[in-house]
Amino acid sequence: GIAVSIEFLGPLSVAVITGKSWRERVGIGIAAVGVVLLAGISLANPSGNGAFLYGLIAILIGGSMWGMYIITGRRVAAGGNSLDNLCIAVTIGWLVQSLFLGVPAVAHVVHPKADATWALEPGGSLKLLALLFVISLMASFIPYVVEQITLRRTTSGAFSVMQSINPAMAVAVGLAFGEIPSVGEIVGVALVICAVIVTFSGDAAPADVQ
């Protein structure tokens, strides 16, 4: 929940840079309070060895990529052949990732680590490949296709409002795995969600959509 909330700085920063209304300024102010609250709580309760600072850097990079995705995704969706272009983009991303992750990924499938006991059983590699396929289908293919369809019918701002539920969902997933947020963290997440709604709720529908 904390990570996803801080990541929203990316889409909100895009709104501040490109927007001209009072909503963007008010929204980024609310979000800043929420993020500072979340970061302050995490810094006050570090996990050790500066792990949070490394995580924060990764989160901020992810947030900037999220903002870029919303802008470029809207252009791809409005440009025609959006699903074809999406397939090309995902393939390029896979190739770039494989330069760094391909060898260890294949090695893990062929020789699973000892902590994955079920993968060490007979046929474990096939089970692992099946699991990877399901994850790729549910985490990449279906969401990206749905997002492309949605981005063709709405503005990037309205799309961001729809995604403002993500921090709350991240908190809910954390709860399912025993990650109990503090009152301050809940307030911080709520502030970020409010900031997104305030910033983008006034966007008009795109003119090219019938």
C-alpha cells in the first residue's frame, strides 16, 4: 500500500506539468502530504541496513515509468492498431529484460531453488512453467488489453482516477498476508487517493470518441 501510494507521484507529476487548472496544484499538495507521511513513518521504523532507501529509489523510478506509461499508452490506444503496437512493445520489453534476467530465469526453471520444494518434485519444472504462464496471462496480457480498450474511450486523467483504487487494493492484499497498516499509513494512502480524484475528476471526455 505504501509503495503503490508513493508511486502515484508519477501520474500526479505529469498532471502538474501538463495541467493548467487549480486541481493539479491542490492535488499534488494533498499527495505530497500523504507521501511525506508515508515516507516519514517508514523512515521512523526502518527495516534495517537502509533497505527502505533502496526501496524508495525503486518506487520513485517505478512511479516515473507509470506516468510515462499513461501518456504513451493513451497515444498508442488512440493511434490505431493499438493491440498490435502493444504486442510489439511487450516483446521489446521482454527482450530488454532478458538481457539481464534471461539466464537466471532459465536456470531457476531447470534447477529450482531448494526453498521451492514443490518445484523439486517430479514434473516440478512443468508446474513452474505453467504457473509462469498463468501469471503472465493475468498480470500482463489481460490487464494491458483492458487498459488499451479503456484508454481509447477516456482521457489519461480519467484513467488515473480509475487507478486510484490501486493503493487501497495494495493495502487489502497486504492485509491478506498479515501486513497490518498503522493509522498514519491508512491516512497517507487515503490522502493519495483523494489527491488523484481531485486532480483528474474534472477531465472532459476525449473529443475523438463517439
